[in-house]
Amino acid sequence: MIAETMAGIALVKGAVDSIKSVINTANDVSDIAGYIDKLFEGEKQVQQKRNKQAGYNNFGEYAGVASEIIDAKLAQEKMREVATLVDFRFGPGTWQSIVDERARRLKEQKEKELEAKKLRIKKQKENAEAIKQALIALLVVGGMISIVIFTLISVAKALSIS
């Protein structure tokens, strides 16, 4: 648990340090895009960890609550710091454009995943229906064969008695 949070906050700090070191020489936002992606990923990890219910330790207290809250606040502080750096370097509103575009792409990705899931479920239902129909057909054919065999046996017995 703690390692996950440490990884998230370490990723945030590392990304911010990298952005600070190259921001003045960057020609455009794409020069620091990889670091921004790492910043978002680290912040996401910290927030996910914070949003999970904290474990209950043997002493009757919730473990790690303070560090989770502090790490989340630090991550937000680092995000604001990078927002200021990016807007200062590339013009006001640049950071908000990045955030908006990221949100739009995440929404599109979720919609595509939902559509793919619906399609998978539909195909599974179609396959289940096809299997059901095939089994019914096999049972009908098996029943008909059984009737024919029973009839042939009955006729053969009737002919052998006579």
C-alpha cells in the first residue's frame, strides 16, 4: 500500500523536476509532453490510493490517512506549479487546454471501451443462442433417429413373430 503511494508521489516529483529542468529550452509543449503524462499518471495513482478505503490496523486506527492526505495535497500543489510554469512559458490557458484535451480523450476512450464491452456481450449472447439452437436441433434429430430405430425394431419383432 505505502509503496503504491510512494510510487505515485515519486512519479509526480520526478516529472515536476524534469519539467522544471527543460521548460525554458522547450520549443513547444510536445517537448515536455512525456513528463506531463508522467505527472498525470503519478497524480492519478496518489488520488486512487487516497480514494481507496484505508486499512484498519491492530491498534484500532486507520493506517496511513495522514500520509495519503498529505501526498494528495503535495500532488495537487505540484500540478498547480507545473500549470503556472506551462502557462508562463507557452501562454495563458495552455495548461487548461492540456487538461481539457486530456479529459476529452479519456472520455472518448471510456466510450470506446463501453461500446466494445457492449459488442462483446452482444456476441456472447449471439453465440449462446447459436449453441442453444444447435443443441435443440441435435436433440430433435436424436429423437427422430430414436423413433426410427424403435419403429424398425418393432417392425422387425413383429415380422419375426409371424
